[in-house]
Amino acid sequence: MKPYRLNLMVCAGTGCVANNSFGIKKALEEELRKRGLENEVQVVSTGCNGFCAEGPLMVVQPGNIFYRRLTEKEIPFLVEEHFLKGRPVQKLMYVPPKEKAPIPTMDSIPFFRDQTLIALRNRGLIDPTKIDEAIGRGGYTALAKVLTSMKPEEVIKIIKASGLRGRGGGGFPTGVKWETCRKAPGEPKYIVCNADEGDPGAFMDRSIIESDPHSVLEGMLIGAYAVGSQNGYIYIRQEYPLARERLIIAIEQAREYGLMGQNIFDTGFNFDVQIARGAGAFVCGESTALMASIEGRVGEPRAKYIHTVEHGLFNLPTCLNNVETWATVPVIILRGVEWFTSIGTGDVSENPWGGSKGTKVFSLTGKVNNTGLVEVPMGITLRKIIFDIGGGITEGKRFKAVQTGGPSGGFLPAELLDLQVDFEQLTEAGSMMGSGGMVVMNQDNCMVDMAKYFLTFTQDESCGKCTPCREGTLRMMQILKRITEGKGTEEDMTTLEELSHFVIDTSLCALGGSAPNPVLTSLRYFRDEYEAHIKQKKCPAHACRQLNLYMIDPELCAMKGHGCGVCMRQCPEKAITGEKGKAHSIDQAACKKCGVCYDVCKFAAVQIS
Amino acid sequence: MPKLRIEDLQKISDRVKRTTLLRQGASRAKVNVHMGTCGIAAGSRKIVDALLKIIEEKDVKDVILTTSGCAGLCSREPMATIELAGEAPVKYIDLTEEKIRKIFTEHVLGGKIVREYALAIGSEREHM
């Protein structure tokens, strides 16, 4: 093989691709050719590195030099300075907020340094379209070990002892699920990978598939062996074309090598997968709706007192797990139970629900400086994730709340920042782990408005089967809308709580069963905001514009702004009057509270009361 | 492509080992060729080419080849610094393609410093 002395690992996750990662790659290759370096320096497109806020990213190996916010313009200089003359370019390196000195290497940057990579172990290190590179990092060795030296029951025993729990949101002990499926009567059995990832703002599963699809395939192969299945489905949502493309390539390459198909490794074990595409319904991330969708039926959930491990796809025993769960399985096989249980919280030796072991991937978004994808050990505090890894709140503003678990989760206030992230502690606080979405809010977010936002989503995605979910979420949303418009009553808070509990208790699936969580937690921890909206008809965060009173401070306008008139020209309702040089004023009757004047005034003369 | 047997996994891993180690920054030895303007003018690109050639010939997987800027002694370019893991770096001067081949074979692969081509042993800065 041609020896390269440098590998440029260019991040090609969807985020960086949207930001011209492929253009950067082309520019690099062209410039390297111009300099005669194309046989020494290899440019590799990898999966998502996680630090999406700073993309397009590139890591130069060896040396771990981390470059961010690359543009094609800087490529010629970069190639000459670093790749030819060996002088890393400081101005393209990451500088932490509020600091001056750049941090050259990736593992010294707090965002990366404080993470523990298990499901994302190969991110940024391999080209996901080359199976050899995945094998070079240990891919399929766990499968080889399992097929040649372990019985299916032994595999199940290990996964049970490891305490691995479902990473899709349910947190069900994986080993127990596999055991029940193995024992269930019925042939053939099915293995399903849930890659629907419907939570808005969640992209953990997408990144795993884009960076390291073989880790998921290997996990499924091991699960199939343990459970006694030969057929698998990967249900991937329609909105993930890049992930699906890499998955298709990975499956083809695995088949070519005989790692998928008949008689794998000459052991008599057979297994192959089919890809099933989602069609845009959030509810099809729910396991029974997902299976209905694969079967070609309408994506609606059913009651789960009959478990899908006994009667699932085509009414046969089916083991469904999330992408991240599958990706974690091979590592547990290779590194063992003791290592895995040393990470995380609690004790799973007697009770599989007794703790949360291993790591979890979170998509950190919202008002944090370092938005992106992070993998951290269970038990880490919210504070560490948001402030150390996340780099704190943008623009130096104040933290207000964090929403975990996507639209099914709840809001956690500043008092709970030292809460340890694990399945039980988050649920006790009124939220949940969910699939790993984490949205950070600051003082400019209105909690009533945020509850309305998430409820609007779940209301839209409700399949409609259960009347309480279908009608209840609609009524709750209407109440919230009225409150944000200043038309709420005190009774509304009680009605919201009653409706919430009612919808949770009487819904068939977890969509209805968790849609009211944002409402309940915002009422629990931010009741004062509801009261301000209802009693004073005011929004403390100024986000509910209908409740804002926009006024111009005459002194500031005249002394500082000299009556510049910018707001008057921008006002779409022509509600502002004033002479040049003198204070302007807003006609409240005409004002539609759009907030443009507030945004454009450079002298802070327009104020909201 | 033929179906893999279990032994083939290790073979493939070996085949891509150089790439895997390179990306992890893991190595047994580091060869640093100085490429400031003086170095390039004196012909250090040929030194890099010669090194890449011998790395390919001998199928070496765990040696990292890097470049850096001018080391300061412009009159003795082309220069290279060889650093074996756990040992002090050694600076070689007045290099030619034949000399660097000898240095690579005897020092990097064989572990023995080639004294007649070396300038100094050790780093001018404190090791951190």
C-alpha cells in the first residue's frame, strides 16, 4: 500500500456536508496535486466528528491537529504552510470562548477531552465507505469471537450482565429482551434496527450510521446469533439520505466479504438484512407502529401487553433495538462485562434496572456555545455537559432550562444542574433520557412558548387512534396558545394538569404517554411564568410578542440616536412617527408587536415593558 | 471478492495497519524532515521522496514521517531529526538520498545512531 505520511480526516457528516465539506475536499486534493504532494498526503472523508458548531472540520493525523470553520479560500495557504512546510496554521485552530490562545490538538479541546467514546469509537478515524478500515479498527472481531467460541446463551448472559439498556428511549435491559425473544416460540425470528430517530434535534443515530455503519451491522449479527434469527430489517427514516447511502455501501461490502449472507465464517450461521424506508411519520419510531410500517400497514401502534419479542413483525418473535444499542454490543463482547459495568451508575448485578451502565450519546443543541454530538459516561452531571463540554451559554447569557429526551421529555431548571444523567434520575425529576436530545435554553426563552412548541409537534404527529391523545393534545395546545396571547385564565393551569395526566394514563403508546411532559415540567418548575402570562398578561422572557409593550424612550432616542428614524422606516405598520433629530414615538393602536423596531434600534431606545 | 475466513480479519487489519496507526498517531519512531524555505531550496523534497520510497519498499508500518519548519542551521540543510520512542532525538545534517537511506536502515530500523552523519543528540528545548 502506498505510504502516506499525512492523512487529512475531513468531516463529512451531514452538517459539514451542508457546509461544503465535499468542496473543501476537492480544493484540498487540487492544491495537493499542484504542489506534488498527492502521493504523500491523503484526503479522507469521514463521518461526523461531533463538533458541529465549528464545522467544516478537519483533523490532521498524525498529530491530532484540529482545524475548524474551513473555507476553500484558505486551502492553498494551509497546504503550503502545514502540509509542505510542516507549520500548523494557528488562525484556523479552535479558540475557546472568552480566550485568546488557540488549542491545536483535538484531545486537548474540552469538548473532546471530556468525552468517552464507545458507540462513537471510530468517528473521524475511518472512511465509512471502506470496510477494510473498519476491520483495521477491530470491526467484526467480536463477531468472529462469538461465532467460534460462544454459544448463543452465553452471549445473552454477557449482555445481561453488562447492564446494557436500550438507547432509543425505553431503557429496557437489552439482555432480558434478547433472552425472552430467544425463548419465544415461532420461526423465523426477526432482528430489527430502529433508525427512525424522529425526535427533532436528535441526530445521534444518523451520526453513528454515517461514521461507522459496520458497528451497527456487527451488533445486529451478534444479536441475531444470540436470539436465533437469520433475517434483519433496518428501518431508516426517509430524511436521512446520506446515512442510508453509507449503510447500503456497508451492507454490500459486508456481503462481498461473506460477513453477511450464508455460512458466515464457515460456521453455518446465516444472516442478512433488508433496508426499509420510513415515510415521514414520527409515530413510526414506536416499535409496533414501525413493524406495521414494514409490513405495509398503516403506521399505528397497538397495545403492548402482548410483547413484540413474542409477537412482532409478521406476528413472529422480533427483537427490535436502537442504532446506538446495536453499535455498543460488539465493544461489550470484546472488552467484557467488568469494564462496561465500571462505567456509569448503580448496580446491575442483581437487578438489570438497578443502574445505568456505559455511555450515552447526546445531541447538544440550543443556546450553548459548542453545539454538537457528545458521548459521555452515564452519571455525568448536566452541569458538566452544558458548561464544560458545551462551553456554557452563548453571548454570556444566563442558563434557564435544559430539555432532555426530545418532545417526550421535560424541562429541568438551574437548581437541577447537578443532577446525574441516568435513566432513573431524569425520570424522577419529571423528564426522561429519551433518545438523547438535549436542548439548552436561556433567559430569552419563554417556557410557556417552549411547551407550546413541543406540544405542537407531538399533536401534529399523533396518529389519531386514541381519542385522549388526538383530542387532548389539541385542546392543550389551544389552551397554551391562548395563554401566550394573553387570554389565559387561572383555571387553565388546572385544566392543563388534569388533561396531561389523563392523556398520559389513557394513551396506547409512548407518544401520547409522554407528549404532556413538557407541559407538566414547565408547570412544576416554571409556574411563575404561567402566572405572569395569565395574571399580568406579560411574558417575562419577551418571547410572546403579543404581550410585549413596545415603547421608545424619548431621552435615549433624542440624545443618543438623534432621532435617526431607522425604526420608522422599518415599521411594517407605519406605526412610528417623529421628526429627524427629535424623539420618535409608537402609536400603540397601530402597533402589531412584530418587534422589528426593537431589533433594528442601535441605541437601545426601543424598550419592552 | 472471496468470502473471508476468520484469519483474514487479521490479515486485512495488518494490511491497513499503517493507516490505522497513522490516524491514531501511534508509532515506534518519528522521522522529521526540516522543510523551511532553506530546506526546500537545498533539496529536502528529495529526502522526503527517498524516505517514502524506502518505507514502501520495506513495508514499514509504524514509523511516522513529518515535516517541520526551519530548525535554524540553514547552512547544513537538508536536515532531518530522528526520534525513536523513549529516546532522545538525533539531528542529521548535509543529507543526500543515499545518506538518508543508510540512516533509515541503520537507525530507524536497526536502532543504531549513524554517528558520522549526526550533528547532535538531544533537544535544544526542555522535553515537556
